Amino acid sequence: SHGMAEIIRSALVGDRRVFDMMSTDAFTIEEGICSALKIKAAEKAEFPFSLFKSKNLQLGEPFIKAVRIVSHYLATEGESLALGVLIAAEVSEALGECLGIAARIVEVYDRLGVKYEVGVKKQDVLDYVLSDEKVRKDGLEFVIIKQTGSCAVKKFDYAALSEVELGR
């Protein structure tokens, strides 16, 4: 579901404790919703006049949009969000950041019933993003997971990204 995928993304961005709880019986949906709302409220307080999300809340972009396109819009927004965040995690790992986080995300998705397998290959999504002429020229800036509960925006050049190989 889109809502649960958004709660997981919020925890990855700003609440390690809640993300860690998601793989246990101690996690409650109420706790997840409260955490996500606090994170979004803090971001809004920091950028009160912005019409856009803060950079950290964009975890998974531009892969989320690419999932929708590569799936010919058959993937729902929630499925696209879930897979886009997972691809961002796997690309981050391939480039040396937050090793092991992708497996933890899959564990949480499976435990909480979040659908992320939508009939597209993750490599096809990455290749679609890399096919953009601007990415080829200027590289790609996206949110990486530094550790659970903490993200950063980092720019990678096309050469490094084109070496990344993702699984199914």
C-alpha cells in the first residue's frame, strides 16, 4: 500500500528507532503514522514556504517515476514508491553507502505486506534513468541512505552509475 510505503520511507529518512521496530512485533501502525507526521512537520517547519518536499523526503526519486514509466504505468504509486526506494538503496550500496540496507528494506516490506515486485527489472529502471542526456552529461544527484534514520543528497557521475549492476 502507498501509505505504508510512505511510512517506511519516512522512517528511513528520519527515525531509526521506528524503522528498527518495523521488523519486530513491537511496531504499530499508529507509531509509524505519528513518526511520519512528525518528520513531515519538522521538514515543513524548516521550509515553511516551499511547495516541494525537502531533499530527504525525496528518497527514491528519480527511480519512482522511472518505475511508473518502465512498467507502462501498470505499477501503482505505492508499488512504484516501494521499488524506487529499494533501487535507491541498492544503488547507494553499490556505490559504497549504507551496506546491508536494501536487505533490511526488503525484510520490512515483506513483514508489513508492501508490494514492490511489479514485473519490471530493477536494472531496466536504472538504465532508463541513465538514458537521460542530462544525467549522461552532468551526473545524477539523489538521496542516499547514510544509515537508517539519516539521509543525504549526493551527486554521482555517469561513469560510476553506469557500472552499477542491480539484481532482478
